[in-house]
Amino acid sequence: MDYKDAGVDVEAGRAFVEQIRNLVKSTTRSEVLGKLGAFSGFFELPSGYQQPVLVSGTDGVGTKLKIAQAVNSHETVGIDLVGMCVNDVLTSGAEPLFFLDYLATGKLDGAQLTEVVAGIATGCRQAGCSLVGGETAEMPGFYQPGEYDLAGFCVGIVEKSRILDGSRVEVGDIAIGLASTGVHSNGLSLVRKIVSDRQLSWSDRPDTFTGKTLGEVFLTPTQIYVKPVLEALRVQHLPIHSMAHITGGGLPENLPRCLGTGQSVKIDPTSWQIPPVFDWLAQMGEVSPDAMFNTFNMGIGFVVLVPPDGVAATLEWFASQGLGAWAIGEVVPGNGELLGIG
């Protein structure tokens, strides 16, 4: 016997690396050293920093992969993978530098996984970071045919004196919510249960979604906020005091994470237009408003905190970048709570 008899095709793995070579190359920044296929990825720190601090983040895509695999559409989940990591790193004010992926499957399907990596490369280009390496693991018997799993790892950089960690936040600061593109990559287990319990198909086209299938709606990739937010900080010099990425747990869990000591934030849930996808989920699943806000982003994928005199310029900037933005709340004295919901 040989390795192939056990279900691992080494030659297919080598062919896959060749298939993705140009995709990886398309993300390369000038600081990347070495080449694809080395045992490690090399990245030279950018110049111009006095006290550079490296910032790291890791995440996955969760059960959104089940939808991608059910409809055999795999490119958008790669964007999700990058988005979930780089948006986290961004909250500290850091610029994402490079990204690595871990991709595991039962049997390597070159065409399928090339789609995945194409999405990862797209996400890296959107975030301005380099895909410097990764790992593809073929594990027969561990995953069902056609199944794969993803994890991502990102490293960014920020000047130590410019780290945003909540210490700059003041009572009276205003929370500016930036629009999401939908559910992003959180709450998909509840989405799948609703679709299953209502005996719907991912190919169904509810009137709410103007001709789109459920698969298309729920595979809409995560919004990557890196470039407009970094430019707001570094070029526009907007007075951003702190930031939050709205992921699992929604606004109630994530927005208080960017506050200082002795602070809470009170939001007005009527201050922005909640996208139709969330109304559809609430109706079809008979999900309470509290459960909706504690599961989904409800149309707000990222939040920046600014002083009152910075609100107008901040709203104007993000509107100029094609991002919906609303003043959704205010920092008040408290104990790290989100007020205004429930």
C-alpha cells in the first residue's frame, strides 16, 4: 500500500499548490520575502514606526460553510474568512499586514478549494494584506465527501502610542454604526434551523429578496472595513476614540468591549434601517427582538466612537466611501452594559 491507498493524494496536493500560486501572488505586498512553498512565510516590518506593536487575530467561518457546500458555491466564504480576522485586528487601529489560512478536507477537490482560495485572495486584496502561506490538510474519514473546514490567522501593526483600547473613550462620545452586508458570518446555525424547520430550500426565492435565492442571500460575504477606516484614521485624521467589530453576540456583547472603565453605551435601535433579511428571519423563525439582537448584527457590522464634534465629518467620510453610517447611540456612565434594547 501507499499513501494514496489510504486516501491521501500527494500529487493532487502539489497540483493544488500550482493552481493557487497566482492567486497568492496577487495579494503580495512589497514587504513579503521568500516564495510560496517554503516552510514559513516571511514578512519584513514596514518602515516609519517608532514603537511598532504587532496585533494578531484568528477566526473561522462557522456553519456558513454548510450553506456553501449545500449549494456548491465556495468563493465568498474565503472573503468571510479574511473579513472576520482583519476586522477584529482593525479595532485596535492596526493595519493588517499578512494572512495565513488553514484548510482541511476529507478528499482534496482542486476545483472546489481553488474557489475557496480565490475568495481568500479577494479578501486579502480588499484588506490590503498579503496571503503569505497556509496549510491544506487532507484527512480521509474525518470529513464527509465535499466537506471542508477553514480557519484564518492575521497579523497587523500599529504604533504603540496610537493603539485604540477604550482608554480614550469619554462619556458623551457618539457611536457611529457602519452598515453590514447582511448576517456576515454569525448566527448561521439559527439561520439553517429556520430554513430546515420551515422546510425551505436554499434555492427558494422569497419575495422579500427581490429575485435572490436564500443561498445567495446568506452567502453574501462579510463587509471588510479596513481601507475606509484606516484612511479615516491616518489620512482624514478623524477623532476616532475606539472601535468594535459586531460579530457573534451582536451589539449587546461586542459594543461594550470597546468602552473604558465606568462606561456604558445607550443605543437607539430606531436610528438605522434594519435590513429586510433580519425581518424575514424574525418572522420565519418567530425570533424575539432580544434574541435577534443577541444573535445577529442587525445591519450594523462595525462601530466607531467619536466625540460629538466629530460626528458630522465621520458620517460624511463613510458616506463618501459608499458605506451606510448612522449615529446610533451615546456613551453614558455605567458598568459596561448596552442600554436601549429590551
